[in-house]
Amino acid sequence: MERELPFEPYRVKVVERIHRVPREQRERLLQEAEYNIFKVPSAAIYIDLLTDSGTGAMSDRQWAAMMTGDEAYAQSRSWEDFEATIRRVTGYRHVIPCHQGRAAENLLFGALLDERHVVPNNTHFDTTRANVEFRGAVALDCICDEGRDPQREAPFKGNMSIPKLEAAFARYGGRIPLVMMTITNNSGGGQPVSLANARAVAAVCRARGVPLFLDCARFAENAWFIKRRETGQAGRSIEEIAREFFAQADGCTMSAKKDALVNIGGFIALNDEAIAQKLAARLIIQEGFPTYGGLAGRDLAAVAEGLREVLDEEYLTYRIEQVARLGQRLDGYGVPYLKPAGGHAIYLDARAMLPHIPPAAFPGVSFTAALYLEAGVRACEIGSLMFEHLDPDTGKIVAPALELVRLAIPRRVYSNTQLDYVADACARVRDLGPRLRGLEIVWQPPALRHFLCRLRPLGGRSLIAV
Ligand SMILES: Cc1ncc(COP(=O)(O)O)c(C=O)c1O
């Protein structure tokens, strides 16, 4: 009998040599980076799972599209392809190109928000939260209850809680100018949102006359989960499901560095003409002329091709099941992670592995640093360092619900053998247990501190006790 997928639906045409530098060198580099993994040179990283954003491998067709990209300043052929493809995939009328997702957020929120406002989301991604808060507005997470429980298996843990959304409207009413919904829910574990939830959220927004925008960086992965997990969706194509999802909302912001399978790019797409005009006027000041928005013609061409390719169900099956396979290997070692496996990443439960390190001493950062030290693998903390914030009601600093370490899998890049190596390394670091020390911040910038802050192991001693 023929074996079923997932098989890689591609073969390798270009390779890039990577190196596993000696442990002593990793130790020195980690100290020089002041335990901030963002500052470790990429050349000294063996497997880089810092992010799935802009780190994917482009296809031969995308590279070909780049070679034939039209670099005209205005109305280029590449722009026409970009605009037409986004209109077809999303169904929205107006397309505003941006150089990446946070530029789209900056543009949209800059036009719609001020300090009186409150923005509900299932869970704000860090740049989304920062772009809301930068305007003095409040970013309010309304994730469903099952999304807060790392061990609970549920099909759509990215769903927005309708009671929480309704409570937000009851409380803040006219202060809510838009609702955002992140698909899949990155900060909540790469968990999908169901079509049923999107319809319910859209109904609440429509009843209040408030627009709903999708943060749709991983819309195709979300559609794949809907096809597999939601009743009545199995027979539909990814494109059909995605189209229906987009139809629930009034617009979207997109980091094309994820599901458009490119290294740079983004856009806003929406139906409202007045807002689109306002955005285009701001775009010219901030990003560039409305037919390129901070991107080269070849980048626009690669996004258009990537958006066509990502709708291929065989690709998505391979992609998402590769992540699930990494989860199964971790299960074999009993390494705890947020269940079920996310679409683009595994989120290790650092609090469960390192109960002796309190959130204020960053268990996720400790695990991440040790993973690099032990194996040359780069992961990303998604916990108190990234998401500690001020509670608008109490004025107190609150830790996020979970202390996670994200292993984000770049698209079409690493083999299963390499991911087996990662799972083995995670088990070894977990086994260090109480020998791992927490960290303290030596210096931090005012916003998005995880990118630039400097840390040291508590008391200035070594990260791993002998
Ligand atoms: C859900 C989500 N929204 C927005 C962004 C920001 O996109 P970019 O990194 O392209 O600015 C990201 C990036 O990681 C993301 O995952």
C-alpha cells in the first residue's frame, strides 16, 4: 500500500552550510550577548528556531519571480500581481503594501487609535501590543479559557472568548474603535481559531458597528486546522476556507514573512474606502508610494507567488505535521509543552520544567540560554521577559499566564533529523532541572525589551550550577 503523507512535497536545490561551534565558544558568545539570545551571531547557531518569520526557504518559482520583478516606481507589473493575488485570496477591495507586519500595524493603528481607545484581541502579538500601547491605548486580551491551560487538548485554543469580548464592549463601549483577531494565535501557542468563532466574533462587532480586523500572518495554517478539525469543513479547499474566514472580517494586517513564504513583506487589505485613502496618504510619508510601500518590485512578486503556493494542501500537511512530529518526540521524553502542538511552533512549558525559578527570574530565558549553551539551538522566550505588563486597573505589574519557550520552525528549511536533534537537546536541558539559575535584567529599553535588554544569571554566577 502507498504510504500516506506527510512527505516533503519538494526536493532541495540549494543548500547552506551550517556549523555547530564548540561549547566553549558558545559559552563565550552567550556571555558577550549578555544572555540575550537575539544578540548571538547567527554564524554560531546550529539550528535556529528563534522565529518562523522571514526565515523560510523560497521556491524556485519565487526566485524566478524575483528575477523578473518589475522595479518601476509606480504601477509596476509586480504590484499588479501582488494586488490582484491579495484581492483574490482575501476578498478585500483595497490593498496597502508595507515592508512587514509591524509597519502595517503602525499604519493602521496610527490612523485609528488614540489614548482613549481599547483594542480587544484573542491575544495580541508583542509588536501588535506595542503598536497599540505606543498610541497610549489599551491592548486587551480576550482569549478563551481553554487557551489559558497549557495541558488541555482542545481543537481551537486560539478562539476569542465571546463573554470576555461582550464584557469589554459593556465596559468600554464607544472606546473600542476596532477588534483584532490573530490567526493562528502566535502568543497563545500557535493555536487556531475556528470559523464558528470568527462568525460569532463578527456578529458581536457588527451589532456594535465596530470593524473586525484579522492579524492574518498564518491564515493558511489556520485554514488547514479548520479543514482537519472543524465539523463540515473536511471537503473544502484551503482557499475556500480562508476566503470564508476573511469574509467574516472587514480587513487584515499581514506579515508576509510567514504564510506568504517570503523573507520580507507585508500588507493591509480592507474594504472601507475612506480608511484605505487615509492609509495610502500616510503610507506615502512612512513607507513609500502606494504601489510599493517600502518593498522592491521583486519582493512584491515573491509575495504574490508565495501566497499562491501556501494554499497547496500537501505543503501545509507536511508543514504542520512536521511540527507535530517534533511534539511527539518531546512526548517520548516527557518534555512538557503547550498542547496540542501549534501550527508553526512548539511552546515548551518552562514553568513546569523549572518550578524553582519564579516568573520574575525568567524561567523561559534560563531554558533558552541553556539550550544554546548545551546544543547550539536558538529558541525564543515567550513569557515574563516579553509580556510582563502594567495592569490598567490595578496599576500593578503582572506576569503573563504562561512562561513558554517557543521552538518556531522555519518553513521548508530543516529536516526531521535536525528536529530530532532539537528534541534530544530539550530533554537534556530539562534534565538539568534545579541546576539552572534564573536571571536578572541589567538594562532594558522602554518598549519591546526582550529584543535589546541585557541580563545576567542571578547574583552574577554561572547559568548552570556545577
Ligand atoms: C501574529 C503576528 N503578528 C504580527 C507580527 C509582526 O510581523 P513582522 O515581524 O513582519 O513585523 C508577527 C511576527 O512575528 C506575528 O507573528
